[in-house]
Amino acid sequence: MKIAVTGASGQLGRLVIEDLKEKTSVENIVALVRDPQKIADLEVEARKFDYDNPRLLSEALIGIDKLLLISGSEIGKRLSQHTNVIEAAKNAGVKIIAYTSLLKADTSTLGLAGEHVGTEDVLKKSGVPYVILRNGWYTENYTGSLHQVIGLGTLYGSSGEGKISSATREDYATAAATVLTSEGQEGKVYELAGDEAFTMKDYATEISRQTGKDIPYVNLPENDYAQALVKGGLPEGFAKFLASSHVSTEKGDLFDDGHQLSKLIGRPTTPLSKAISAALA
């Protein structure tokens, strides 16, 4: 049984490959990536895979039984790229596609939701058996800028008291590998999120506790936060996207208390305190 993973050189893709190596034989794993040289260290079969080249996609998927389609990173091009992959998978006879979507994609106000919902629709209409992994926010979306926050001495945002049920990439990777190596997944839609929810104020409090520094959280109006991000060096479009995602957080789009992720991986999800400790190490 051949299991293929798209975006294998990315942060999530690499972790999925490593987790699969613990759950199945290396001979069963295929990494799909634009530049196979980038993943030579993973020591699995690598095939060249370019979302914008449909012919190459079909060739790369020959002999694949299960495919993990990790959502692309090019916002605005995702739907067309994902459609190319799904069509290629259908033509190649792939038996099931697992897709990493967005938490509560069908009701979310996040700007990302549209392309995910569109991909889910294409997948459902394709005729290929599927399983949808609606991933919540990565905790690393916050801890990735932890040192900058400490340097500023203040955590800024625009999410009010909105709760965030985030989990680490490792948690989501384990979930994907578990689904790919399990039977009876066809047609399932998982809402995957962390066990513990926190607000941005909670996040600031935990940073303060672990660093011994007073790091307050300052909540700004959406436009003010976007402008602050631009002043900090972010492109205007991305700054507006981030500020908008904070507003969606306040609306509850990143909160979920169903605990489907921990049930799927068979352990509690990584707590915020541990993720912060790892980022500080």
C-alpha cells in the first residue's frame, strides 16, 4: 500500500512523513515535492510534484493508494491547484484522498475559508473516496514570533477575549498519519483542535510567567493592528489578513471543544505552556 504526501518539504509535510515512518514501512511512503533534493534527509521515495503541471501530477500519482493533500501555501491559487491534484488523483486511480482543511470551514469567517470550502466541494464531487481533516490554528502561528514579542515587551492583537483551541504541527501531523494508516476513514470529516483553549491575554500571561518579564496584551481595533503590522515590516495585504484573522478569533472561529484531535491521536494535545517552553529553548 503506497501512501503519498504532498508538500513534503513543508513544516507539516515533513512531520507527517516522520510520523508515517513510525507507523508503516518506509517502502510504503512517497513524498511529493517540487524539488526532491530538499527532502533527501527524509530517506523515503520522492517524486517531483508541481501543482501547476497537471500532466506531471498524474504521472507522480501512479501506483498511489492513499494521498494526503496538504493545502497549498499560495493564497488565491489554492482552489485551482487543489483541483488539479484531485483530478490527477482520480485519473491515477488513487483510492482515497485526505485533505487538510480549516476548522469549521463551512461556517468560518476567516478569509482562508473560501478556498477550503471550494476544495471540499471539488473533493466531494470528484467520485474519489475522501476524508477531511479540518485543522485548527497552529500554536506555532503564535510562538513563531515569540522572541519579537519579548523584545517589544508587549503582545499586540485584535482578538479581544476570543478563545483559541490551537494545537502544534506535531499534533496535526500525528492525526494525519493516523488517518492514513487506518481503515474505514471514507467520508469522515474531522474537526481538529487543541484540548486547551486560551485567549491572547492568557498567552501573554504565560509568556510573562515563563520569562519573568511583564508582557501585557494590548487589544487594538482591526485597522490599527493592521497598520502596526505594516510598520513592523509586514506587506500590507498580509497585515490586513492577519488582523482580519484576529477579528475572526473574537467571533469564535478558532474555538472548538469537541476534543476530536486528542481522541484521534490517543493522547492529549500539546499544551500552550509546553509549546512556549519549546520556543524559548
